[in-house]
Amino acid sequence: MNKFTTLVICASLAFAGQAHSRSFDDVVDSGELIVGVYRNFPPFSYQQDGQPKGVDIDVGQAIADEMGLKMQLHWVIPDENLDDDLRNNVWKGHYLDKDDENPLALKKLADVMMRIPYDREYAYRQDSQTGEMVNEQVVMFGPYQRESWRVAFDTEKLEAVKTMAVFQYHSIGVELDSLPDFYLSSAFAGRMRKNVHHYSTPLMAFEGMKSGEVKAVMAMRSEIDAMLFAENNPRYQVAENGFPSIGKQKWDVGMAVKSTYRQLGYAVEEVVDKMVRDGRMEAIFSRYGITYELPALYQDVQ
Amino acid sequence: MKHTTLGKGFAVSLLAAAISFSTAVTAGVTDQDILNDQATTDDVISNGMGLRGQRYSPLTKVNGDTVKDLRPVWAFSFGGEKQRGQESQPVVKDGVMYVTASYSRVFAIDVKTGDELWQYDARLPDAIMPCCDVINRGVALYDDLVIFGTLDAKLVALNKDTGKVVWKKKVEDYQAGYSLTAAPIVVKGKVITGVSGGEFGVVGKVEAYDAKTGQLAWTRPTVEGHMGYVWKDGKKVENGISGGEAGKTWPGDMWKTGGAATWLGGTYDPDVDLLFFGTGNPAPWNSHLRPGDNLFSSSRLGIDPDDGKIVWHFQSTPHDGWDYDGVNELISFDYTAEGKTIKAAGTADRNGFFYVLNRENGDFIRGFPFVDKITWAKGLDDKGRPIYADAFRPGNPAEATDGKQGSSVVAAPSFLGGKNWMPMSYSKDTGLFYVPSNEWEMDIWNEPVSYKKGAAYLGAGFTIRSINEDYIGVLRAIDPKTGKVVWDYKNYAPLWGGTMVTAGNLVFMGNPEGYLMAFDAKTGEEKYKFNTGSGIVGTPITWDMDGEQYVSVVSGWGGAVPLWGGEVAKRVKDFNQGGMVWTFKLPK
């Protein structure tokens, strides 16, 4: 069936099914905050020896602690794009989430979902046919990090990576179906295309660099930083190149709640705002060796 | 569990013995039975009502004069809270109907009474995310087995009398994006299946399993560069790389994740002893990333049923940029031209062209549009290759660097196709194909403000529009020798169910509005109409029993159409879901 990025479908899905997202009062009464995080997504959210780990887990934990609540995790399996993830995990629930024994059970949703881009243009995007706001069922708020792109390279294979031009001649690994994949496969009239090696995850691309399959890896800055930090080997270094003609050079990352539960969003936002301002946020990122850049909201204030 | 195996087997055989005493002879389905399926009117034991997939029945009791009296004799509900698209074709053998339902369920029903004999619910993993709805298109029968594919990409063989699992095989990893929704077919004692999966990174393949044991016999990837294998005496033996070698029609390492899923299953013709499978579009969807023909995406393949070798290929949409899957069924038929019998095959593609191929070697005989509007190609050359209209190829999202929505391209047909999965039929009496088609187009544009898994991404936005105010669906009777549309029937909603044709000069088809309809096969005159209570997206069958002709169809609105927004969704949003098998006959 269809493989296009499905930007317009969510507004029209009309089948029934009650969803289990909760108001601020219900959350406080229950004593638990259900935090949505992506599954298998280091360094943001993943499991190590059965224990949840990662930046977003730590931020979620700090929010729950501050609110006097216990954190429950809702692991998100990513769908084709963010619209789908918001529908499946924040406001509506997934159509396969059904309980045969208890057909009236509510669908499992996160109270608040982490790692949601904070982008006005995205948040207020309209369906080109109906004029309806595509994501009107959620509120995106609370930017806590600014994300970007980065290349790591093997210093025994490449002297330096000053510009992307070297990848006309040398191999580079990327995550399949990611923006680095599109960028390297199409930019500069496709001159780097033949040197692009595709991997299921950035970590597998990094392993590919260690085993000599590729000489460099391109991924999100946080992913590259965390992998280099964990590897702790001066042989692998951050490149100093820019990314000419890439569409999004930087973007901010925040959270989302269902639009009818703004009060919960305000409470969470207050906690996160304090964490950004008093340096606790940066400290969480530095645990994983990640370059911390303030979201635009805070850069403008300073 | 091991210690109970003996006891259980004993109990089962007693039960089977009891059943065989109480009813007539219930012999197992043989290869010969399957090859004769189209000619034997007392059963329907294969998808397509015969392996060629013609969906033609020699029955004549229900005909243009009598069909007005057709009455339901029973209706059977799939029940549960799981009412989604029901795209199944039932099969019938020895007075029992075997039919699948959404969410990988199988039901056995007594066709005399409509009573349930057993139900099997595949236990799906908790975290499963199938790409494309939760439909299933039907079972295959072999020996005493009922064989079908599940959403978590397993083949399951059930005992026909008890519904208990006899064998179960994982065809692919559902976590990697694979699933199974097509009806398998059985050829020469082997179950033949493709794989579904729209996610990026999937590679299509066709596989054969021993029908009785579930042992893998051969596997054939449908993307150039991947090795095929056969199993000889339990040993996996290399059997040649699809297309000879990697990188001939793909750049870089993109062949490793090239798509071309075989998600609609296949047909078989014993005359030329070949399987015919169609393949899905190439990955990634952005054609500008993968210059080249990208074999064997959007193609029809002729495959040797004994070892899986690709004998011939015909690519309907080389270097696809519109999501024109080439999976649609290839139906074998013979016709006479200049005193010679031509072993031909017909197929109506997503891309709006109908192709007549030589089924012995895949050569293009002729092709013509079967929908009114095609923008992406100006026509076909003498080899059947499209002559592209370059202005109608969707743009490269990577060029949208200014953060603005790229220019929009209007392409017709839409990616849901001039014809989608819903099977057409062919009548040797009229020499016509009965093609359920749709008239719709799509806008596609680059969407630079897009995110995936918390990361900036480059997506494409699209929307589907109807071309005409008063209809989208068109059932067309098409002469494959001339390309002439002999008659048509227009339908307000898009058609999503298959057709069947009978020697009684009737074409049967259901529509999303819920009607089972019958048309005069020669003139298109509407002869019969019955509201089944929910939209029909399945395919009817017919058989006879005790001297009476029966017609069955599954009703239950769903599938891909309601998933798409905009104007098309508005046309169908008030259709109610369902999940029923309806069975009809003439009053005595």
C-alpha cells in the first residue's frame, strides 16, 4: 500500500474507540504521570539490561519527581511520521490497541509525550483541502533542547572532514529513511549517492564505521555525541563541516499533551522551564556527553 | 504439552472419522482438484476460483432471467469489536465454507445452515504495527488443511475439521515491517506466498512451502541483487541472484532495501507452468534518490514453480515516482488471432494502463488506458514502456530548501490506482474482462516542515481528488483484443471489491454503498441489487449444491479508501462498518 508520508490522513480517521488520556486532576489523583517515549531510541529513550535509560527518561523522571508523582513509561513504536505518533499515543490511540476480554477498556495513551518538535509552522499546519488544522488535537509546548545534524569520522581513514565534498570520494553511513539519507542521496546532484551506506539505526552505522565498512557517519548531533562519548576513543572524531542546502539546520524539541488537557501542559511546562533556566537540563544532557544547545525561546531571552 | 500429543492426535482422528461417517465423502484437496477448480461447480477451493484467477463460473441456473429472484438464505456475523475492512474471498468444499476476516481470523461455516463449525483467531503480538490496515484476503485449501497468512507474517495451516493448528511458519519478521494479507495459492503441493509491507527497508520475495509440512522449498527475492535459494534434502542451496547482479538498475546500496513487496499474492497457469506475481513500488518513494529502472519493482514476474527462478519480467512502471504498485493480478486467457491461439495474459495496472502480455515469455502484445485520465505518461512505446510526461513526476523534496511547500504536481491516476487490489474477472463466453476501476487523481507536493521520530524529515504531502462530481468507481467491460470499453457502470463511491462472471451471462460485484449487484455481461444492464448492510470490499463466489446454485459475498466496509482524507473521505464517511458473509440462492 501507500508509502508516502501520510500528512493528511489523521484528520479523517473516523472509527470509534475511547481513549485514555487524563486531565491534570486525574493525573494528580492517580499519583502517576504516564510519560511517552520512543522505544529503542538512544540516547533519548532505550533499555539497558532491562532498565529504562536516556535523556528523555531522565527529564520525564525529573518532571514526575517535581510534581510529586511516580513516572510510568508508555513506550512508543514510531509510525511513518509525527502526525501518526501523536494520534496513536497522545490523543486517540492505536486501532490495534484492543482488549478482547474487556471491550470497554480505554486505549492506552501517554499523559505527556517527550521529543516532540516545537515548531510553530508544524504545529499550526493546515490540511490543504479542508483548511482544518492537522494537529489541533494536541498542544505542543515546553521546548527543552535544540537539535541539529553532525558527522563523526574515522581519523585513520580520513584526515579531516571540512566539507561534505569529501563524500563524493569516501563512504558514509546513515540511518535508512532519515533526513541524512535523503540529503546524502540527493544533494549536489546526487554526487555523493553511490557512497551512501544504509543502516537500520545510527548505532549500526557507527558499528559499520568501527568495522571499516564506512569512513564516517551522519546522524542527529545528540546521537553522534552520545556514540562518541560512549566509545571514548580519540580515533573517532566530530567533523567540522557544515550542511549546505539541508532544509532544517536546527530545530527545537519539546513535548505534547492532548489539547483538552492544557492544565497538565502548564504544570509540566513550569517544571521544564525551571530545569532549563537553572542548568539541570544541561546537566542531564552532559551525562550522555551531548552538546547542549538552548532552544530558541531561551536564546532570545538571554 | 508433549505428553498429550498422542492422545490428542487419537481424539482428532476419531472426530474426523465421526464426521466422515455422518457426512458424505470428505476427501482431501489434491493438486488435481485445484487445477480443475474452475470446471468443478460444486466447490470453490482456490483464490480466483481457479489458479488462473479468471473468476469465471460455468454455472447458468442463476442468469439474466432468474437473478431477480435471488434471495439470501443465511448471513453470518464475524462478531467481536473487530469490524474493519473485509476483503476476503470465501472458499467452499464439501458443504463447508472457509472464510477469513479482519485481524487474521478464520471461520468454518456449514453452508446449509450458516452455523459456525469453528473459529480460529491468530494471536497477534502486542506491539504489532502493520502498515496498511488489518485485512485478510482468504485461505488456500490443500489435503485436509486450511492455510492462510497472518498480520504478523506467519503462514498457518489449520485442520479443516477442527480448526486446530497443524503447522505454523514465520515467513518474515513483523518487527521489520512485514505482514501477510493475501490469499496463498497451492501449486504442485507447495503453498506459494508473497509478503506485504509498506515500510521503508522491506524487500519483496516469493516463497514456496511444502503444503503438508510447512517446510520451506524455495525463496525468490524480487529486487535485483538478492540471492535466491532452494532447499535440497534439508540443505539451503544458492539458486542465482535475482537479475544477475546488484547495482545494474539501482544506485549505491539502495537495492538492499528496494521495496517491491509482493503483497497481493499470485496466479498460476498450468499450460506454461508459470507462477505470475506482481511487485510493489520501489523504496524510497522519492524517485529522485534512485535513478534507474529499479528492477523488479512495479513489475509482473513469470516464476518457475519448481525452484523460484524468474523466467521473465515485464515492468509496467520503470523508475516509479507515483507509488504505482505493480501487484495487480495477471489473468491467463487464450484468444485466436489470424487462426493462431495466443497464450495471453491480461492485467490492469495501478498506473491506468491495461496490458496484454504473451504469458510464455512476458512479451508485450498491446496496452491501452482503461481509465479516462492519465497524466503521468503520454502513452506506451512498442515494448510497453511508458513515455513519461516529465512535468507530472513529483518533485524532489531535497530541493525544497527554502522551507516552503514545493510546487504541486497533479498526477492521474492517484496512487490508489486506476485499479487497486480488487480482482477483475474474464469470461471466455464474451471474451471480455470486467474491471473494477476508479477515476481519481492526486496532488503531490514537497512538505519541508515534517518530522519523524523527533528528527527533521522531508515528507511529501498528497491528497486524492475525484475527477468527476457524480462518480469515482467505474466497472468496465473491456475487450482485450481492441481495448474497447463495451459497457460501463458508474458508481458514486470508489470501487474496492472484486468481480465474478458466470456462464449465466452475469457479472457480480459489490460496492461500498453495500449492494451486491449483478449485470448483464454483454450489455451492462443492471439485473439485481441487494443491500448487505455494510460496504462490500470482498469478492463474490458461486457454486452448486443439491442441484441449486449459491452465491456468497463478504460484506464489511474498510480497507485503504477510508484512510485517505479530503474529498474522497467525505464520500465514504457515512458508510457503516460491518463483518458478515451473505449467502444467496433462488427460491425452490
